[in-house]
Amino acid sequence: MSVVEGTILVYSEDHEILHQLLAKGRELADKVGTNLSALTVCPGDRGAIELVEHSADRVYVVDDPSLVNFNVEQYRSVVLEVVNVAQPDIILMGATKRGKELAARVAAALDTGCMTECIQLNVDDEGRLQAERLTYGGSMIAYEVSNRKPHMATVPARAFPKLEPSKRSGEIVELKVKLPDPRVNVVETRKKSRGDVNLADASIIVSAGRGFKTKEDLKLLEELAEVLGANMSCTRPIAADLGWMEEWIGISGHKVSPKLYVACGVSGTIQHAAGIRDSQIIVSINNEEAPNIHGLSDYSIVGDLYTVLPALTKALKEKLK
């Protein structure tokens, strides 16, 4: 008899993370002898068929025009309805900004716990979900076990490899969900500038810290980013405290894994270090020798960023002509 009697249900609004959840979900489902279900709110059969091809045994499709704009109360109703129908023992969700908020509300409604930002998952002999999570700014790993069903966990981007699609059969179930009226309405959407988007997928990132004295001085970073074809980001104080930029890197922000990360005027607190630990090459520019960022870096420049950045940008322009 299987130690997991109910299905494993996976969901994320992020296409890439959903495919990674399917891969891990398939592994766990095969181990414990149960099936794998997925939820999608994408209209049309093609999206559901694609999830089947990526290892889902059953796909629940909720197609409602009200779900075009994310509203956590409405999405909570969708997930809870699918849980009611599917009766999963394990629920895996993407640890995106939306996913974190949604998972917390779903867990509260189900009176269960949720292990967050999990980098590894397993099921023990009693059918309990086990997880590994980075803690203390990424310097330690916490091992956790869920004791209440349905077991829940959220997973960040690139935690698990994706499976290649295969020709396989599966069941597609269309559901109609009665959605609550939203208490918040979207009145306008604005497209973010290039430098503020896709940090998780960026191959080159240049980042600003408190070494910048004014918002206008960020022009120096913009010029370097333009030469390198890089995305721009910053530390938490620059965005959250000063409001100079919208997105930041760190424990409470984005976790990135670029080929090249250039930290300008960044001290390298443990909170920020946790967000850049998977970078392949880290270059730091700081006018003090003591900051932690130098210890994290592959290459360090001890100097005033107001002198170094213009010189570096000029040299790169000449080199990359």
C-alpha cells in the first residue's frame, strides 16, 4: 500500500517553475506509488497537453477571464476548489512573489503548515514531506518535516531540473470555480524598464549599494550596464528605504545566478550575500578594504566608484568595439 494515498498537486503561475515542480513531483509520485496532478489557469487545451507531456497524470484547468489579472483572493478560491476535488496529500507551489502570498493563504485555509523556499524535497517512510531549506543567509541548511496533511512546500526557481517532454496520455479536467468579487481592482498596468525585469534569468547583473550618494549618480551604473548588456539591480536599502529602484537582490528580494555579477558600492551584508551566492563570477567595487563583499568576490577593486566606474566603462567600450 502506498504511504501517500492522495495525489501530489503542483502549481505555479511561472511556466519554468511549474515544469520544475512537475519533474520533482514525478520523482516523488513514482517513489511512493501515487499520481501527479497539476493546476493551470491558462485557456485552451494546448497548455494542459503540454503539462501532461511533462509528466502530469491529471491536469485541472480553470479558464476564467477574471483570472487574467492576479488577485490573491480569487486564486486562493481556485486552489482550494482544486484541493477539494483532487484531495492531494502533497501540494507544491512556486516561491514567486505571488506564489508565496498565495501559498500562505492556502495553508491557513487548510489549517496546515507550509515549508518555504525549499531546495530539496523527499518523502519519508511514513509519507511525510521532508524538505531542505537554506537559512542564516544561505550559510546553513535546515532540515524540516511536515507533520500535517496536506503537506505543503514552496520551491524557488532553478531548484530542480526540468524533464524533457514525452508522448504520454493523461486526464484533463475542466473546472468551474465560483470566484469572490475582488476587493481590489486593477486600474492601470505599467511595463517595467529593461533594467528592472528578468533578474532571475539575467546572465549579467550590475548592482548598486549605499556607496551611491544620490539617485542621479545611478547614471554611472546605467552606462556600465549599457556597455555590458546587463540588467540593473541594487541592495535592499536602495530600493526599500530610498526608493531609487524597484527591485533588489537578497533574502527578501531576488535570488540570482548570473554568469557575471558586478557589485558597485555594495558592502555585502549576509542578507545580500544570500541572493548572489549562486553567481558564477562576482566582481566588487568598494572604496573600503573591510566590507564583506570583497570576501565574496572573485575579483575586487578597492577604489572610489565615482572614479572606477567611468574608467571601467570607458575601457570596456574600447575593448568591446
